[in-house]
Amino acid sequence: MHDSALHGAGLGLRRELIPALTAGRPEVISFYEVAPENWMDMGGAKGKAFRALTERTPLVCHGLSLSLGGPTPLDEVFLRKLRSFLEAHRVPLYTEHLSYCSDDGHLYDLMPIPFTAEAVRYVAQRIRQTQEILERRIAVENASFYTKSPLDEMSELEFVTAVIDEADCWLHLDVNNVYVNSVNHRYDPREFLRGVPAERVVYIHMAGHYHESDDLLVDTHGAAVIDPVWELLDFTYQQIGVHPTLLERDFNIPPLENLVPEVARIASLQQRYLPDSAQNHVSTAANS
Amino acid sequence: MSAQQPTPEFQDYQRAFTRHIRDPKQHPRPAGVTARRMKVYNDLLFNNVFNLISSCFPVAHSVLGKRKWRQLVREFFATHRCRSPYFRQVPEEFLQFMQQRDSGGREPDFLIYLLHYEWVELALDISTKEIDANAIDPTGDLVAGRPVLTPSHMLLSYPYAVHRIGKRYQPTPAQQEQTYLLVFRDREDTVRFVVLNPVSARLLALIEPGTLTGNQALAQVVEELQHPDPAVALAGGQAILEDLRKAGAFLGTFRPDRNSPIQPA
């Protein structure tokens, strides 16, 4: 049994890391995160190793396939299976991307929703439907994006804020995405962070990205976190407060010992901004 | 949205966006989107699906060659609509697409069998079929009792020797060889392939449902074969069963008065 309250610094659980983590979890890693789609209905050696790890360590689920902004109805069969999975692994927090990944079929990657009032109403309604089926509040993540739609009626920040407000859900703040988008779409990331509805933030992501050119960064999660993004995390903790924060690494996955210093750096930044030495506990909807 | 209402404008844009990503040659990118930024999505989405599929089918990939393989995945990406939310099931979606597609002789006749054979390893690797261990006697007599195959297994037959296909062996329809395979996940969760002769394949097919004892299945095979020396045939069959137990394909025998212990997880 483990405490369902989530705190501290976490690491994205990738298959490549399982042998090392099974041998021993470094103390600085307080929780793991997975895409539930990668582990639902998983048997065999992989399924067994996964269950052994999550029995001892809290697990956040960060979805990939729900397609909150997609044009076809939400997959309710999938959502009901997801609810069982979240319950079986006592998952304290489920988050999804504020984007879409399907048309009439799955496309397995994230695309941007145009920032229009009509889209706000549409997506907020789907988040509410998701929350009803899962019987819990969810968090949505500010997604990275590369193209601006000519239909946009508002800024990215206005869109994110309006959706969260209308859906009455939480914000999963991806600091690397704020940085990537600020470069790709030429805005001031600190101004963005100052405008984020701080009271809605429950969870933070950190990651590396691919530098294609000075005006185009691609959110690959395939490299170490760069200094400007570390500075933004520092700024985020100052402005918004300390929240459970995860290091994502999905490609070019190095040995565990090379990722642990990045997780430790998150944890030490958290310590700096905590009012006292007590760990910051965020009690979420695990048992609601 | 009710059927009478027009599609919201933002969804028209989303549809144009994905149409272009799926098939950039047929569908222009949405108006107002720059080419360089659009290309980020074209590359990210296609490459992701290409890699998910290619990693499951290394032999088919190498047999067809890079160009032809890429064309096939392109055709899949443009025309197929994946139903599964699970990334690991994209290879299965590709397999279904290939099985339903009229190849018109553009690819080797053996290709769909080879694709199936390569997909089986992935499917069994992550199969969730479980078995009630209490229903099984691991030391049970495989002849007197009803033998139990490990739940994550497939008994397969192909018109080609799919396990030998590679760059150097690419059989034509004239070189078909009916091939029987038992593929199973053993106790250490490793997926193993055993090539069967037609008699062993028939024997396992009779045993698979779990209703016959080893002896009953063997007797039926001997009768079907009209074997001149039933005693020799029975001894041979018994040896096959024991070999497969050693390899991990049989878990043992059903304990008496237990039926159908295989349950989906």
C-alpha cells in the first residue's frame, strides 16, 4: 500500500527504465507517470514488472489518446476501461492534453485546436463528460504547437484559461511547452506564466526539446532540460507555487543514473520554494 | 452537435488539417498555414506511425525494401482509420489493412502470411490470458490426463514456410509448403516458436480444446492415419507431448472435474 497523496519530483516510467527501477528506486523519485494507453490490457513480463513497480510507488496517468479536441464522440468504452485502470492502480491524478489526435481514426500524435469561442465550449463540454465518466476531476495540459490557425479569436493563454474555467477542471502546466511555444510563436514566457490561473495548477511537467532552428523548437522529450527552461521552473515556483513535478523523457532514453540528477534538480528547487521543510502535499481525487 | 447543425468552422479546419497530414499529395494544407510549420506535423505524425509499424515487421520490411515498404505504410496512413487507442495495436491495424487490401499482385503472395507470423510474436508477448493454476497438476500424466497448453499460445498453419522467409528465401506460389507452428509464451515469458509436422499439428489441435486426454487424442490421430503399427505411433506421440512439456508449451494436466479454466484477464 502507498499514500495516494502526490508530492515531490517524479520520473516518466518508460519500459527501458524498468529493469533499473525494479532493482531499486532512487529516493529522489517520489512518483512515476505513464501513458495509461501503454499499459492498459498489458500482460506478460512487461505487465508483471509494471504492477510490481506501481504497487510501491504512486502513479500519475498522463493520457495520449482521448482526443479532447477531436471531431468524433469521445470513446466511452475506452473511458470506462480507463476508470478501472485508474482505480486498480490507485492513481491520484489523471491528465490529458488540450489538443486532438484523431479525425475518424486515431493519428497517435497531438495537433492544435483553433483558439475560438466555439472550440472552448466544445472542448469544455468533453472534459466535463470525461470527468463524469471517470468520476473524478482531471487536469488538462497546455500543449506544444507549431502552426497557428487563421481562425484564432484569442491567445493561447486566453484559450487555456477559458477551457479550464468552463470545464471546471485543473491545469497541468508543462513548463517546457510554455518555453517551446514562446519561441515558436514569439511571446514572453514569463508574461504567460504570470497570467496562468495559479489556483488551478496541480501538476507540472519538465522536459527537453529539439532545437530545429532559432525560431522553431520541437517538443520531442528526447534531450536534457535546457537552462532557460530550468529558469522558467524557478520562476513558476515563485509565481504559482510548488507542485508535484515530473521529468519527461520519451526518446533517446539514457541510463537511469543520467536522469536522476535532473529529477534531483527539480526536488532541490522545490525545497527552495517550500515555506518550511515539510513536503508539499497535494491531495487529489484518488478516493472521490 | 445535432445532425441538422452545420459543422463548426474550427472542425472544418481540423478536418482539412488531418486530410493534408494523411495524404499531402491529394489534399493541400489549410489556407493560412505556413508550409514549413505544416511540415513539422506531416513528419511527426507519419514518422511515428511508420516507426510503430516497422519495428513489428523487420523481416517484411527488409524483404520488400525501404521504398516499397514506405509506400505501403503511406497507403495505410492515408486510407486506413485506426480504431485502437493503444499505440501497440497499430501493427495489428496495419495487418488488418493488408489482409483486407486487394494487392493486385503488386507484392509477393506470401506477404500477408509473413506479416501475420511477425505480428504473432508481439501479440503473444503482451497477451493477458491467464489460467487458474489450481486447476492444473504440473506433474500430471499427459497421456492419461487432459494436457493443458499454456494460455498464451497460437497453433498456426501457413501455406508458406514463413519462418524461413528472408532476403535469401522468397518463395513463389509454386513453392508453397504447408507449414504448422506452435507459438507460445513460456514460464519465463519468452515467446517461442516450434515447427510442427502435420501429425503433431493434428495432435495438438485435438488437445487444444482441453476435452480429450492425451491417449484419446493419440488414438484418434492413429486411426485417422491408419498407422500400420499403433503401438509405435502412440509411443512417438507420447514423446512429442513430453518434449513440449519440457519446452514449456504444456503446463501439465487438468485436475479432475475442472472445465475450461482459461479466463480472460
